[in-house]
Amino acid sequence: MKKKTIIVAGAVVVVAAAIAALAWPKKGIPVEFETAKVQPDTLRTSVTATGTIEPVTEVEVGTQVSGIISNIYVDYNSIVKKGQVIAELDKTNLNSELKSAQANLASAQSELDYQKANHERYKALNEKGLISKNDYETAYLEYRKALESYKTAQESVKKAETNLGYATITSPIDGIVLSRAVEEGQTVASSFETPTLFTIAKDLTDMRVIADIDEADIGNVKEGQTVTFTVDTYPNDTFHGTVTQVRLEATDTDNVITYEVVISAPNNDLKLKPGLTANVSINTMERTGVLSVKTRALRFTPTKEILGKSYKIEDVDGRNKLWTLSGNTLKAHEVKVGATDGVRTEILGGVKAGTDVVISMTEIVDPADQAEPESNPFMPHPGKKDDKKKK
């Protein structure tokens, strides 16, 4: 009975101690605060993407007539001038078509001359009343038919001359030949679409990058923003450009929506070659010398549960707050924020430049507490057990 009474009494003491521990005001966990100054700094944000380098002006040269390539006068990397002959098609059939059209034109001319003279004769007889009106109208109709046939023959000659001209292929611009898709003796057919024979770039010192920007980032990209990019072939070089166009047409690739952005890429040293992949970084924001603070400071919030009675907390209503520490008093200041680059945030009002604000707090751990292993007070201590044995 005595043993039971002792156990019950012990249990009551433990419960009472636990209630007292919960009800008694906490002294607080020892902490140290990290602070940072509100000061002027540069805020930058960027959008990264990949793109392809290409000439600003690139022309595909083809032919509008079918035939056999008889002569090619240029090759890859050839420098060409506007109007320079770069290839020729065999002209045998085209010359025959032109001669046939010219012969038809001559025949139509003769017929027109005859019908015109006949019409004028019948017109004079009709005016004197020597022929019927029906005979005159028949002569006039034959004259009109001959005139229309003559015009048709003229157009056929023009077409044959044009086709013959197409057999001589010239460069439409000053530039350099990037590709050649045909060989001498090869037959090209233009029945359905114009075949591409050559690709000519106007000026390789003036290049551009076509970058694919994700739909989540395209809203931040604007014309005139500065750009830096690299290419794998020159990993230690950084190239510079400017956004010149944000294209509105969207591209859907495997349910990923992207938009094309055109970036200028000056290439005076000719290092950039058509087709290279560019790793692009578009500076979507750069603000120099703006009052700002580390973004972590805006996420800091002290609580009485952690600090207990060790510190006094003076809070204010507001969405964005910064906290200052003076002695044992933590004071909140409502602030107005502006742009952010994720690391720092612009402060538009609420605190002055040079103010120290709290950005975090860390629990101070006593090394002695860390070395001492935790023990259960209700478990028998090994030392006490040995003492009992000795007795």
C-alpha cells in the first residue's frame, strides 16, 4: 500500500511539473540576428534561351523554267555581285519556242495587214451604199479577229523571250554563296514549285540570332533590350546584341509554346557563322543605383513563441515589412517595394538609406549541450545501480 501511494504521488508531481512548464512564460531561445543595410545597388533580371545565328538578308535563288543545267560559274563561299551570271540552263528548246512564237507573230501581222485593208475598202463601199450592211459588218469582224490574234502572238513572243532570259541565272544581291544545290548536267523541273539552286547571304558582317523564348518569359522581352550570347565554338568569347523584333506568331512544339525573338549580332571579325547555336541572355531589367535590400529581409518575421520575454516586438499592419533591432526591441517598418531581381528588392519608401534591418536569426547552441547525450529521467542511471549493488 505504501508503494502504491508513493507511485501515485510521483505521477502527480510529474503531471504538475509538466503543466507548470507549459503555463509559465518562456524565457526564449538564445538567438543571434543577421542584419544588412538598405543601400543603393544595381538590380538585374534576364531571360535565357537558345537560338540560331543567321544572316540578316539571305536569298534563295531558283529558276522559273525547267531544263538542264549547262554551266555553273560559282561555288560555295564565292563572292558575287548583283546581276552577275552564276549559272545557265540549256537554251536549245527555249530558243526554238522563241523562234516559233516570232513566226506566229509574223503570220498574224500579215493577216492583220490584209484584214485591215479589206475593212477599209468595205467601209468606203458601205458609205457609198454599194454593199450591204451585213457584208461590211463581216469585214469588220474579220479585222477585229486578226487584231486580237496579232496581240496574242505578241504576248507569246514576250513570254518566250522571258523564259529564255530565265535560263540565264543571275545573283539578285551582292553577297556570298552559302549553298549550291545543283551540278552541271542536272535537270531541274519547275512544274509545281521553283527549285532552289543557290542560297546567297548579303553581308556576313551583319548577322542576327533567332531565339525561341518560352511563353512564361515572353512578356518581359521588349525591343531595344541588350543581349549577351555565347557560341560553343568560342566558349571564352561573349558577343553582344540588341532585341530588334518580338514576333507575335506562336510555335507549338510538343505542347511547349515559344515565340521567336530577333536579336542583332554584329560580326565584324566574321567569327559568327550561319547555323551556329547561340546561348542567349536577354537583359529584361537593369536599374542602377536604386535603394534596395536583400529580399530575405522582407520574409523575416519574429515570433514571441521563439523569442519569449527576451525581446520586445513592436509590429505594424502592412503587407511588406522590414525589421530593425535596437537593444532588445524589434520594430517593424511598413515599406513600399518596387522591382526585384530575386536577390534584392527595391525599396521605394518606409526606411532610409543606411538603415540596418534584420534578415534572419539563428539559434545559439551551447557546445556543452551538444556534447552531453540526452537521457531519460525515468530510466535508472548506471552509476546509481552500481552503488546499490555495493550496499
